[in-house]
Amino acid sequence: MELGEFSIIKQFFSSCGAKKSDCLLAVGDDAALLQTSSSQILVATQDTLVAAVHFFPDTDPEALGHKALAVNLSDLAAMGAKPAWFTLGLTIPQIDTKWLQAFASGLCSLATSTNTQLIGGDTTSGPLAISITALGWLPAFNNALLRSGAKPGDHIYVSGTLGDAGLALHQLTQGSAVSTMARKRLERPTPRLKLGQALLGLANAAIDISDGLLADLGHILTNSNVGAVVYLAAIPHSSVFKNYLEQGGDPMLAVTAGDDYELCFTVPSQNIGDLMDIATSLSCPIAYIGEISSEPGLRLYDSNKNIVTPQRHGYAHF
Amino acid sequence: MELGEFSIIKQFFSSCGAKKSDCLLAVGDDAALLQTSSSQILVATQDTLVAAVHFFPDTDPEALGHKALAVNLSDLAAMGAKPAWFTLGLTIPQIDTKWLQAFASGLCSLATSTNTQLIGGDTTSGPLAISITALGWLPAFNNALLRSGAKPGDHIYVSGTLGDAGLALHQLTQGSAVSTMARKRLERPTPRLKLGQALLGLANAAIDISDGLLADLGHILTNSNVGAVVYLAAIPHSSVFKNYLEQGGDPMLAVTAGDDYELCFTVPSQNIGDLMDIATSLSCPIAYIGEISSEPGLRLYDSNKNIVTPQRHGYAHF
């Protein structure tokens, strides 16, 4: 049997080394939560992007620098954490000054705008890959946005629109014309940091959509021991994605493609008024897409109230 | 002009993103020092090992797991820090259960023996590489073992013996018989954590020898604006390395080859008595190899008191 990413972690790395009481949350969520001697909680996460696996080798290096940090900040956002610092493990086949300049520009620009500082790392020679570790802070552990906190009756929301990055990747792979907007969504995702921080105390669970909604929501369901009903008609689409659908495109792309880096989160009904106020004050579009149920499994309904059985749930790492 | 690793960092990443007052030491040392709200200092470091660059692709995966963490812990040791947690960015071409098991075993065994916990990371598909970020604690910032603290008159010491790892690499590359001891030094280095922690308040500067003594001591000299005199005859050699020398081997290998992961540190004369006591109580061999001078540059003397001009100073990353 072939192992997936999560089985590998579970089998080989879920209990590795000392069991420290100051590690409040380790392997298995978007980020690790660490008790410092202060009242704040340190948050750490690491994401690697490998050429020809996570991005086309000829990707604009400025966009790549942005994305390499953005995917990590997105993990912090999904915990409700405020980013502080990051380390950069950069592996490059050769020294290309122009490439490095552009890469650093994209990286540093996002770091500056999110008040995050590069504090170290390692630059090595080898096949192009970027591995960033981001560190941030949470005011308290008890309201962190874990994957395990969803409760039956919670309303499920997503931020922004889904499927744009997947559409761009689909078009690039097909060699067809790529919408500028979709390509921007694929190459320069915006981590939802402010939304994540505002959800502290309001949402019961959250995850960032990196592998596709069905796959990522699936992690919340598994970790929370709950199920969900999701309405395909409620999935928010951009005008570009709507165009694609009108030309006979696959609506499942919006719920199975990764790389959108929007947040998916679950909110108990009594907090929905506060949630609407937050979405308004942050000018952050959010959409209700379904509900958490006690019955296990994810039930996806089309607009005719028929159950849809997806061929795949999301991006498979292996 | 081709850039080296350090020029790349300086040119593209030394000032990247926000300038935070809570980042006490960023790019340019063995690890970053971060002010938490508590009295302790958080220490973060990241090191990447790439197949065919840092290790032979057929390296025993158990040893590789050990080494991937050891090189990071060695950086913490060189700051005097106590390790706490680490994240693992693991990139593998395919899923090989046996390989993963052995890798995890080597990794977790060192993590356990050093009271360090794996707290997260990322597993991706791609050319074999391991990027670990280690986090640790320092009791205070004012006596951390920086590269910039060396003072004229300081005695320069190294721990253990030098050249063993370089000898093993030389023998493996030549296809000649490899000593078991030298190979162990290359593949399973021991981070000098206890020594590093004991040097707090005693040593003015420290670095771990990963790229070769001359290159790494060179970083101390540059960052401290000082020079040094080093005596080739004082470099500590193992019996295996002595054998190699007796058979006409190159004595420069011990000061230019990397991968030994011993500490090189500078100690003011008034602290030398305390240093001897520590070396004894830790059963950690240390050797005096020279002195820091105000005159810039590194002057290497052979046993006839002639200046030696090395062809190279250490491992070049590009």
C-alpha cells in the first residue's frame, strides 16, 4: 500500500523525540503551538515548495518569493496567529543574480507588508526548492483555531472565491489562454491573516485551503469527529470562474483544486452576527457553504439537492 | 562575478521585511535570537541537506536522519542554546517505507537523547532533501556565544579532533578503504550541546565547524574585526587521522574540510582555569590552537614557525 503525506507523518513522525509539556500542539494541525514562559503562545509552521512539483520551473521568481512566504503565513492565519519571523531554506541549482533579486523582492515585499522579518536560514546548492519556517504569536491557547474544534450545528464558511488558482493551473497545463486574475490567484495568493486573527473566539475550527476544499474540510471533520453537509451552489465563484463554468467547465474544480489559500472555518450560530460585522469591517468577503453535522462523512449536494460523489477530494502529495 | 553563500545572504536577504526590535540577532550568525515576553531568549536555526550535494544519495537513512538534526543542534550549541523543538521539511522522490523508517529512527533517537521534540513541518515529493528548523532557549542575550564577540588576546580552542569527517569523505570519493571511526564522524556527528551551554559567560565567541576550521574561524574574525594566529601543530588529530598523516596525507585537510561539527571558540585568558574545569567535568576534550590578535587576517604557522598559505579555506557552497 502506498502511503500519503498524512500517513507518513502519522506513522513515522507523530511521536518523535521527547514529549514536552510545553508543546501544546505538535504534528497534525496547520502549525505547532508552544508555551513560552510568557502569556503568549509561539506558533511555528514550515512549508516547502519544490520546482516542477509545486510550481513550474519558469515561474516568475518575484511571484515565487511572494508565494513561498504566503503559504506559510496562510498556515499562521488558519491558527489565528500574528506572524513575527521566518527562516528561509533556499536551494538553487546555480547562482542567478537576476532571479535571486526578483525572488527576494517578492519575498521581502510580502514580509514588509505583514510586519514579518526574515531571521535566518540556509542557502544551498541543489534542485530548486524553498522551505520556509514561519513563527508567530497567539494571545492564548484556549481560543486558537484548531482543526479539532468543529461542533455539530456550526455553520461552515469560506473566505474569498474558490477555484481561481485551480483554473489557472488547469489552463496552464492545457496550454490554453490563462486569465490574468486567475494566474494572480495561483501565483500570488493573499494569506488571510486579519480574518484569521479576527476569528479568535468566534470560530470553533479553521484550516487554510491549500489542497482543495473537500480535502481540507475533510481534515477538520476527521480531527473533530464530525461530518458535514456542503452545498455546491453556495461555493463562491469569481467572474472568471463563472465564465469558465458557462463555457461548460467543471464545477468540481472549485472544491477539489488546491492553491486558493482561502480560509475554511466553522462558526457556532450564536456568533454569526459578530462574524458578519467582522467581514464588513475587514471588507473580507465570506460565504456560508454548509453545516457541520454529528453524522460522519462529507455530503455534497448539487443545486437539485442530489448528492454528488466527487472523483477526488483534492491534491494528493504522493 | 560569482556569488558565494554569504554574499547572497548579504546582498539579498540581510535586510528583508520589517525591522523588529524583538529580533535581537537575525541573519549572519549560527542562529537567530528572539526576545519573547519572558526572560528567556528563543533561538531559531535552519539547515538543509540536499542529496548528492551534502550526502551521497545511498547514505544509510538512519545516519541521515541523525545528521539532519545534528547539524541544526550544532548551530544551537554554537550559540550556547538548549534545544527545545524542531520542524522537519522532508522532500523525497518516492515513498520508501523502509527508508523512512530508518530515517525517522535516526532522527527521533537523537531528538530523544537531546530532549528535543518534532513539532511539525512538511513532507513533499521531489528530489531528496531535508530542511530542519530547530528552536531553543538561551537564559540571557548578554552572554550568548556570538561570532562577533572575539577580542584580541583571546585564546582560540576547538573541541574534539578535526579532519576525521573530511578524511572519510576523501576516502569515499577516492574509492579507497574508509575507516569506520572516520565514517561515523562524517555520518553521525555529535552536536556539542553541553559544551556550548557551559561556555556561556566564559567564551567571547563561538562557531561550529561545518565548512572547515579556517573558513569558520574566518567568520569569527570578520564579524569581530580581529585577526588570529593559528598553529597547525596544535590542531587535535584522532589516531585515524594521524595514521593518514603518517602515510603522507595532507595536514591541511584537518583545517579545511567541513562536517566535523566541533566547536571553535575564543576565551579571554582570565577564564581559562574555569574552561579547564568545564572540559574535565564534561569529559570533553578541547585543544588550544592559537590566539586572537588585533592585526587583521588569519596567520597559519607550521611546526617550523613558517607561515602556511592555504590553497582553500573550506567548503564552498557554490
